[in-house]
Amino acid sequence: MKVRSILNNQLINMSNDSDMDYSSEDNECEYDYYNTGVADVDIEQIDRKNMDSEYLEFKCLNVEEVEKLLNESVEHLSNTIHLMPSLAKVLLLEHSWQANEIIEKYNRNPNALLIRSRIKPHNAPARKPSSNEHMSSTSHQSSSQPVCSVCTSSQPSQNFFNLSCGHPFCKECWASHFETQINQGISTAIGCMASKCNVRVPEELVLSLLTKPNIRDKYQQFTFSDYVKSHPQLRFCPGANCQIIIQCKIMEPKKATCSSCNISFCFKCGSDYHAPTDCQVIKKWLTKCADDSETANYISAHTKDCPKCNICIEKNGGCNHMQCFSCRYDFCWMCMGDWKTHGSEYYECSRYKEYPNIANESVHAQAREALKKYLHYYERWENHSKSLQLEEQTLAAMRERINTKVMNGLGTWIDWQHLFNAAALLAKCRYTLQYTYPYAYFMEAGSRKDLFEYQQAQLEAEIENLSWKIERAETTDRGDLENQMDVSEKRRITLLTDFFQ
Amino acid sequence: MAALSRRIIKETVRLLQEPVPGISAVPDENNARYFHVIVTGPSDSPFEGGLFKLELFLPEDYPMSAPKVRFITKIYHPNIDRLGRICLDILKDKWSPALQIRTVLLSIQALLSAPNPDDPLANDVAELWKVSESEAIKNAKEWTQRYAMGN
């Protein structure tokens, strides 16, 4: 691309100069060059966002940066609606951090919002400590000191604490309640201990009553994770033990790459990047593959259906003369034709031809057809995936070959470096191609599917050409290869444009 | 927590002194956290006249965690499965440390009076309960007769 555009620039310059010097005889040629040249330069100038439909603008943040970002949102909301920061944080958590939505709801009916967000109780607050119906007899009897209805011990009243709902329990019981909840993975959702009361326990109360450092750490980790997960612009990097959080302004199924662990994933769903298949479809596909592939492969590899009754038959040995155990039909395992017509041609069938068109209405035939369809897509998906897994080996082989060439005096090391760019592009194209198969599998038959599969086939063909050219690059002349790369990338973009619109 | 908490002792004493009508809960002589429970089938329900045995176990972090309760007597009920496991919200996510053994058993008795086939544990039973309630009730009565009466 680079080389060509520079060339084109030169041509433009030349043609501009030549406009003055030369007469009309060169015009045709000039006109042509001028046109293509301008088109290319234009594309280079448009910024990445518009040109590359796959481009995603994102930031990789660490935990402190995210905490700062969240605190800024909390502070902003807290100042706007004059609410304690801890409560503002709960509101943001409950409303996917959409401050404007909260402000609007708060201005309309603050009470309803606070009740729905579990900050205020549903009913009017319980009046006095003895209000809880359980153990009431005991708590009334002990005259001076109130009794905690959970541990049933009487304690000085300063040991008690209640939330906005007015249900008092002793601090020791609160702490032990928090610990149990945290050990179950519950953090921001911890509620009051009273039955049928759902008022949320504020973060600072939990922290003030928890003493064990490991439980406090756990609690802080869990709450932070809840905040990030509720935030539409944030996503934890899915890399193992990676502490990075990706921030992206728009929720799109595009590729984000972690700056720390280098893992790439779809920002919208967090699984491997999967354009042009969308998040739900890829999930469906992967589940299907996990469920069916082994069985399906086995059935396909080891069984055929009886040509007469269509029952599924597994051939586990013996000759090609088959007799269906169900309908007693004699047939040839190779050509699936009637055995009687074979005469003396034993053991090897010379009539092997296309699979005969069996009656389509049978359930077996339909199942087999569905399986065939699935395997068609699965094999291609699996094939590209395996090719990609072999990338390291391919690159090693390429390095080896370049070394040999350089040793034999065929160009310098630098002359061969473009092959690596070509290999990287090949991998990128293969990756996209791999993810076109799940999409095509679930697509409904029709002209859209025909078009998609046509484009898919074209990309497939270009990729094979590219792969062939990379493997057999004998000279350092890169023009042909560059051209092939350009064509392949364009085919890939064509397949993606529809998806990103 | 290893020692028996004050709360468990108090609850046990009260269960024995002021038993809930239709429910008996007696701690095992070797394990004070394990209760032998008998619930009588509520009148006006297909379980009327039956005596249903249950087991109730208080986990180590009781009352912060819910007691574990299971029917031992076979019962035909959409919210109780073949193994006697019970689908009841207060035994799971709606558990509150302020609830007690007594309230749990009362809730289970109430569940016998008002089966909830929309939140089933035993799918086939719930299905029949929805499609043909009269037939389901007939089955429940038969099972009560066969498994919950006599001994």
C-alpha cells in the first residue's frame, strides 16, 4: 500500500508537471493515472475511524484509574442531587451508571427511586427495637437491656445498630451476617437481616463492622467487581490473572486488545473476537459445537443410512456386502447400490458414484441432512482454526527459509521482511473467515445468504492464493504479493462492512 | 461457633415447651443440631390425616445460614421432589437470620396447604397439578394414604 501510494503521488506530480509540457497525445494515459492516484490518496487521508470499520477506540485502565473514574461519577451525582456519596454510588450501580436517568427519576419522585434501589424500606420504618415479632416474649421480659433477636443475648443498647428500616440487631450478629454473605459471593447486595426486609447495607457500615482483613479484602474486591460489571463502558480483561479493565465509550462487538496481557476479545460479550458473527449467534454456535461435534463426527465417519429403510448403520468390520439388519436389504457399502447388480465384483466396487438421492421425507434422511449441513460448516470452521493454531510453526518455517535465502545470497534479510506482514495479514483474513462460518450456518436461506456465501467463497479463494504465494515466494519482488494482500484485505472488509453497519 | 449457641438452646427449649400445633420437632439425642420432625397434614388439604416425617439440620453457621430440611416420608407435591427436597424461598435466597426453626416448619406446613405448581421442583407432579388438578389431588390423597398413614 505504502509503496504504491508513494508511486502514485509521484505520478500525480509528474502528470501535473507534464500538463504544461506535453501536448494532448498523452492525455488519455495521464487521465487514467490521475484518477486512480487521487482515489488512493483520498483513502489514506481519511482517518482510521471512518476507513476501518473494525476500528474500536478504547483505553486500558488499571484498578486505581477505574476507581478514580467511578468516584468522579459518584461525586458528580452526589453534588447534583445532594445525596450522600455512598447512596449516589448505590443509585449508579442500580442504574448502569446512567447519571442523567437517575437525576430525572430523582426529580420526579425521589422516594420511589430510593425504595426501588433498596435504600429506603418498602414500608414505614419499624418503630422500636422490640418491633420484630420473633422472640418477642423474651425480649420484653428482660427489663433494662434490649435483646438481639438473632443471637438472643441481651446487650447494652449502644451495641445495637439498625438501617433505615429500623430493624435493630447487635453488631456482632451484623458482622457475622456480612461474613456469611461475603463468603457466598454477595457484596453490594447484602441486605438487612430481618425477614422480608430488603434494605441494602451501605458499604461503609460493612467495612466499619468487619474486622478480619481477608474478609475485608474479599468484600472490597467483590464490590469493585460489581461496580465494573454494572458499568456499560467497562469490562474486565478476560486474560488469566489480568488486572486490566478496558474502557470503551460505545458498547460494540468489536475487537479490544489488552495492553498488558495482549489478549484480544469482543468488547461487547468478552469472548473471542467474532465478527461477522454476532454475540448471540457465536454463543449458540460454540454451545452447539461443544455439545454435538464429537458425536456428529463419529456418526459421519462411521455410519451410513440404509438406502432402503434409511436406518442408521455402523459398519464395524467385514466386507462391503451389507445386509440391513432391519429391512434385510442387500446393498454395497461403497456405492450404496443394490448388491444384486454387482454380480461378481466383490470387495471393491467400481461403481462408486455420487451418493444416490435417497427419499428426503424420512426422518433419518432429514437428520442426516441436518448433520451434513452442520458438519460442512463445522469442518471449515475447525480447519481455519487449526491453521491459525499452526501459525507459530508457519512463521518458524518462514524464518528458516529466509535464512537459507539470505545465506545463498538471494536478497538481504531486510528484503524478505515483507513476508511477515503478508503472514500477519493472512492470519487476520483467516480469522475473519473462520468466524463467517457460524454466521452462515445460522443464516436463513435466501438471496442474502447466497450473496454472503459468494463473498465468503471469494475471500476463501484469495486467502488460498495468498497462502500459496507466501509459501512459494522465490524472489524479493513483492509487487505480486502486495497486490494479492490488497485484494484479500478488500474481500475481508467487504464481508465485514455489512456486519458493522 | 463449634459450641452450641445460646440461640439454638433457646429455640430448642421453646419448641419442646410450647410446641406449634400440628408440628413436633425433637433434637436427636446424639446431635443437638439434628431434629426429628413430624408435620401433620393440614385439614382441607389432600395431605389431611397424614403424618409426615422430616429431618432438619442446623448448619454450623446457623442462624446466618438457613437450616437444611428434607421430607423423609414420600409425598406427592409439586414443590417437593422424589428425594424429599423442598422448594421454598425462605430455605434459600429469602432466608433471614431472624427466622427460626418454628417459622420454617410453619412455612412448610403452609406449603402443604397451598402447593405452587408454577415454581415446581417435581416437574411431572407440577405438570399434572396444572393440567388436571382433581387428578393430582387424587394422587396426593392416595400417596398420603399409602405412605403417611398406618405406622
